[in-house]
Amino acid sequence: MLTIRFYLTGLMVALLSATGGAAMAAGAGQVQHLSGTMTVQRPDGTVRILAQKSDVNPGEVLTTQKDSYAQINFTDGSSVTLRPNTQMKLEAYQFVQEKPQEDSAFFRLIKGGLRTVTGLVGKRGNQDAYRIGTSTATIGIRGSGGDTFYSGDSLAGVVPGGEKIAANTTLHTTFTGSYIMQNEHGSEIIGEGEWGSTDGTSKPVKIKDPGLKTDLLGQVLDQLSAGNCVVR
């Protein structure tokens, strides 16, 4: 009987260790929906094509190609949707259920556009733990959903109407709650239904709707969720 008890105890420890190892090996996020092509460049410089259910991790650079969309779900319940011709680096991400004080999420938008729906990071501890960065601004959350764009040379091909936006401009619009845009010149809170903009030479300011057709992404996400290909 004692031998059996020791055996069962050892088996339970082994199972718990294996489960813990699997949790540690899991990525920060996972590709939930994908239409088209998305590649990842790892910190060691290697590049590979991602598929649905692929893991993503800190230090990786994600790039969507023409007419490609990708939604990534993260372990804190947040999600990021990359538009076509978008490049984003996952600079930092940490979420441990028992350690809210160590939460961190930093997405660097190198070019293109993305939609964010926030999760627990930035809401249960440090509200500045969740950030989106471009070369001209940093955007923090005070809400839960919004679109962010960085024009680079051009937003043409990323979103309809993007060719009208000046180069090197960061734009953000908030759907729910509020986000704060800031740079070395100052900050501006962007509330629901509002737009903010900066080219990095002055503080962010609120602007009128620049005419970007952000609502089209909702239709794309509905198609992806239904398992349909995006109509091109």
C-alpha cells in the first residue's frame, strides 16, 4: 500500500511539473484568426510564416502582407488586430495571474495600423503597464478599445483614405473609455469617438475624423470569426 501511495504521489508531482512546464512554454499570445500572410522575425533574426494557432512572444516583429489581416489573443484577455501592410514589434509582455504588480504590455507600431481591445494588463495594477508606441508618440490606456495608426511613408494600402495622411504621423481613435497620447511635448486624452494626432514635432492634439474607413475592419473581423476568407 505504501509503495502504491509513493507511486501515486510521484505521478502527481510529475503531472504538475509537466503542466507547469507547458504553461511556461506557452506564448504570450496566439494567432486567433488569420487571412492572408503574416511573418514573424524572431530575436535571433530568423523569419518564418505564421499560421492560425501560432504562438507569439516578446521580442518578435510581426508583419502582415498586402490584403492580410491577423488577430492575436493574449493571455490577459486582450487582443490586437493587425491591418494589411502592418509591422509591429512585441517589445514586452508579462502577465502572471498572481503578480499584477509585474504586468507589462508594450506594442511598438513600426508602420501601418492596428486595433486593440485591452484585457487585465493596465486595469488591475499599474494603469501605465499597457502601452502602444510609435516613433512620434506613446499611447496608454484608460479604456478598452481603439484604433492606432502610424503613417510612416504612407498609409495607402493599410486603410482606405490613408493616402491623405501626412508622413510620420501617429493617429488614434477611441471606441470605448479613453486613451492618452503623449510625447516629449505634452499629452492629450482621446475620449470615445474622438481622434488624436501628432507628427512628433509638437504635443498631440484632437482633430476631426480624418476620413479613414475604420468601420471596414469590423466587417473583416466578422468574416474571420465566421471562418470565412476576406473578400479582396
